[in-house]
Amino acid sequence: MKKAPLLLVLCTGNSCRSHLAEGLLRRALGPGYRVASAGSRPTGFVHPLAIRVMAELGIDLSGHFSKPLEDFLGEGVETVITVCGKADQVCPVFPGQVSRHHFPFPDPAHVEGSEAEQLAVFREVRDAIAQVFGAYAAGRLDEAKAGARD
């Protein structure tokens, strides 16, 4: 049996954007794909507000943790998607990598203000990621259906 393709979402700290994208992409693609996230300089934690805004959508990130991109060098990564400029600049080519995409988003972790103000920014970034990654997932699923018909 052929192993499901691995899509790796990268950002610098692997504390917010990459986890938001991982959760949304995993849900949108379903079981035919493996989705993971990592960072070029992982913070060591997933931001609590990222976990909270994803829970609002019924996606549980509470078991996620921040990990280095080097953990995936031997994993057969098919697609790399960077979600911040710094990760895009330092992103290595993974053995067997077929494609790479760059979809940059602002980092909600650095927003100052009240918790309500911070939550509003986390929701905005989450929703922007949902829109872009939803379209990406739809394209991947259409591509897979077309390939199955050939």
C-alpha cells in the first residue's frame, strides 16, 4: 500500500501560524494525506490563543507541540508550505520533495493589547489561513479525483 503524501507546514517558531494551518489542512484533506508542522527555530510551545481559536472551530490543537524542521528530513516530505517569510528564506529542500508553496501570514503571537484584542487578531489570521488552505486543499482533492479517473 502506498504511503499517504506528507505535507509539511513551516514557520519560524512553530507556535501559531503553522499549527493553525496544520489543523485546518488536516481537516480539509481528510485521511488520504499526512499533515505536519515544524519551525526553523521552534519556540518549544504552541501559543494558547492558537489552541483556543481552533477549538472554536472544533479543531483540537491541545496535543500539538513545537518541533524543528530537521525532524522531518528523513520523512519523505512531498510538499512544503511556508507561512512566514523567514521560514521561506531558510527552508531546505527535503529528499523526495515534489513541490513547495509560500503563503505568508502575519504573526498573531506578537500582537499587543488586551486578550480580546489579541483574540481578534488570532481569529483574523486563522480565518485568512482557512481561506487559503481551504482553496489549496480543494485543488489537491480535485487533482486526486482526476488522477483516480485516469
